[in-house]
Amino acid sequence: DARVTQTPRHKVTEMGQEVTMRCQPILGHNTVFWYRQTMMQGLELLAYFRNRAPLDDSGMPKDRFSAEMPDATLATLKIQPSEPRDSAVYFCASGLRAGGVTGELFFGEGSRLTVL
Amino acid sequence: SQKIEQNSEALNIQEGKTATLTCNYTNYSPAYLQWYRQDPGRGPVFLLLIRENEKEKRKERLKVTFDTTLKQSLFHITASQPADSATYLCAPGGPGFQKLVFGTGTRLLVSP
């Protein structure tokens, strides 16, 4: 049963520490999204990759966040340094884009980050 | 700027009734729209995709409409059940904008 795998599921860290979240998209999917979800803001798009190339990271605070896809089986989201306001659930999702349509997105279970 | 609006207040209905959720968008011309369901502590799960030329789409007890003139999509659950209680999210998409941006979601509560 194909699924998107995210690690860690939970992370508690102190302000100023580096946090790295990892995502294994579904094999064969050509699009990967990183979202952040909070009660106040809902599901916010942070970054978007197609065929491993970053296409849009306008939703991401550039000074502290970075997103990469070193290979087709791994996407990473890094926060350095972390701040309490980064506390949220971070979701990775993968899907297939073809013919101008981004089809069904498959979401991971999320990484719940708490920055103290 | 582009905006996607869903009712922020929870929708409370009784079991067996039809639930209708609304997704309005502005400054968009989407070619399709997706609906997802999210349960607490879980990632969103895809339900339906409707294209601009489809007007209406059904899947079991779910029905989605797409009115490009009103810039609105309606999501209906007929014969609702307590198990339908969840947050429902819409996301318009199209060739002109590749990223999939979600509305804030509407929480549905179905009481027995």
C-alpha cells in the first residue's frame, strides 16, 4: 500500500536549534508539496517541487527555512534557527501532475513540531 | 490577491440530513477544484476532483458542484452519518497555477 512517509512524527526542541523534517514521497509521483498547519492559519503552502526542481517556495520564510529534494525518494524541510512561532504540524504531500492538472495529493501523517 | 473562502464556523447537522459546505474563490480562474477530508491528527485525504466543464460530480453519498460564474463550489453529503464528522477542505487548481493552495476548511459535526 503506497504511502507518503514523514519523519519524525513528533519533535520537541528548544528555540535556536536546527530542525530537519524528512519525507519519502510515493514512488512515481512527480510533485511534492510541503505544507504547515496551525489552528490560526490553516494549511499553508511552504514549498512545491516538480521533478525534484523547486518551483515555488514563496510561502516559506527564506531566512530560516530551506527545502530540498536531494533525490526522488527524499524531500527535506529544514528550519535553522527554529523559533516558537514555528510550532505547527508540517505535512508533506506527493502527487502526479500531467496535462496541466495536479491530481490527487497523498499526504503523510505529518510532523508535529514544538519549539520551546 | 487570490483568496479561497470556506465557512470558518462549524456546521452542525443531524444524522440523516444533507450537509452542504461552500467553497468560494476570488481572483482565481481554476480549471478544476479538489475536495479533501481531514480527521484530527491526520493528514488530509482526497475525496473528489471536479473540472470546470463538469458542473456536477458524484461519488457514493458525495456530490460536488462547480459554478465558474459564481466562483463557487458546493460539497454535499447526503444521508450524513456521525462518521462523516471531520474538516473538509477545498483546493482550486489549474494550468495557470501549479501549486495547490487550500481553503481554511469547514468542520462538520454530525450528531446521532
